[in-house]
Amino acid sequence: MQRQPFENKEMLSSPSEKHSLIIKLLANFFSYLFHPIFIPLYVTWMLAFIHPNYFVGFSTMGKYKILLLVAINAFAFPLITVLLLKGLGFINSIFLRTQKDRIIPYIASMTFFFWTQYVLREQNFVPRILVAFMFGVFISSSAALIANIYHKISMHAIGMGGMLGLFLVVMQQNTMLMTGPLTFVLLTTGIVCTSRMIVSDHQPKEIYTGLMVGLICQFIGAAINL
């Protein structure tokens, strides 16, 4: 029987190509799902609706008002700013792929994050843990702006490091059994950071630096505010 090497080679290579495509699709999915702009919303929702103690005494409507406050100031305003910058031609892409594109969005986000933590701080009934988290987000965005001078630090890693840091602070306060939530965040952090190595042009050091910045800034925020 005559062999068909080219046909066999094509048949053998197609499954690996399909597998590679699936991995890239999953990496993009997790990159979008855990985009850093969503992290303040996820954390606020967890503290308000999952944690049993921090928002005790709040009505459901009261919890949604706090979530809406964070959504407007820490999500909508930064997103609108990036879209306006793109529309006016100040940045090349809304995905902020270059260090130059990230300068103005970083400065704008710092302003919005500082304003968010200030508004939350002025409302004495808001749990201090949420104030501490948003203050940590403000510090991490400031650190990211400085780090951006030297290399393109991973914003996804900063966001996941911040969420992981917050969960570690909650665990340290011993107000909730954190075995399940902390395991979930650790797993998700690993998946997201790996995803960024697959579908972005980040170097490993940029991922690790971002992770440490997000983590340490949350510890600083907690030390100052709690």
C-alpha cells in the first residue's frame, strides 16, 4: 500500500492546532472576564452579598446603592475615559497595548479611584474593609503609573493581585471561613496570569511585578485604614 505522508502529516497536525485554538479562546475568555476594570465590582459584590458580617444591617437596596456607587466611579468613568481618548485620537487602542497609551488612562483612573475611596470614607456607615480595598486600588494604580516608565506592567496581574490581597486581609480578620473563597481566588489568579502569558506580549517579569504590586498595595491599604 502506498503511503500518503503529506495527508497523514496534515491529519496529525490538525488536532494540535485545534487544541491550540481552544487554549487561546479560553485565555481570551478569562482575560475579559477578569479584566481589571471589573475587579472593584467583583470585590464589592462579594463583601456586600457573600460576606456575612461586613454589610450586616444594610438592606438589599442599600447594598445595591454601594455597588452602584463603585460601578459609576470605578468602572463607568474609567471606561468612558478610555473610549473618549480613543475617539479623540489620544490613544491607538482601547486595549492599551503600549506604554504610551497607558499614561493618561492611568492618571485618570487614579483620580477616579481616589474619589471613590474618598466618597466611601466620608460615609461612616460603609465598612472600612471596602474603603481599605479602594485605597489599595488607588495606590496600585499610582504604582503602575510609575512602573510604566520602565516596562509595561500587567494590569490584569495587578487586578488579580489586589483581589487576592483583599481575600488574605479578610482571612486575617477571621470574620469568615475563607478556605473556599481563597482557593477560588488563588486558582483564578493562576489562570488569569497564565492566560496573559498566552495571549498578550507580556514578559513573565511584567506579570510577576503586577501581581506583587496589587498584593502589596492591598496590605498597605489595610494597614492604613483598618
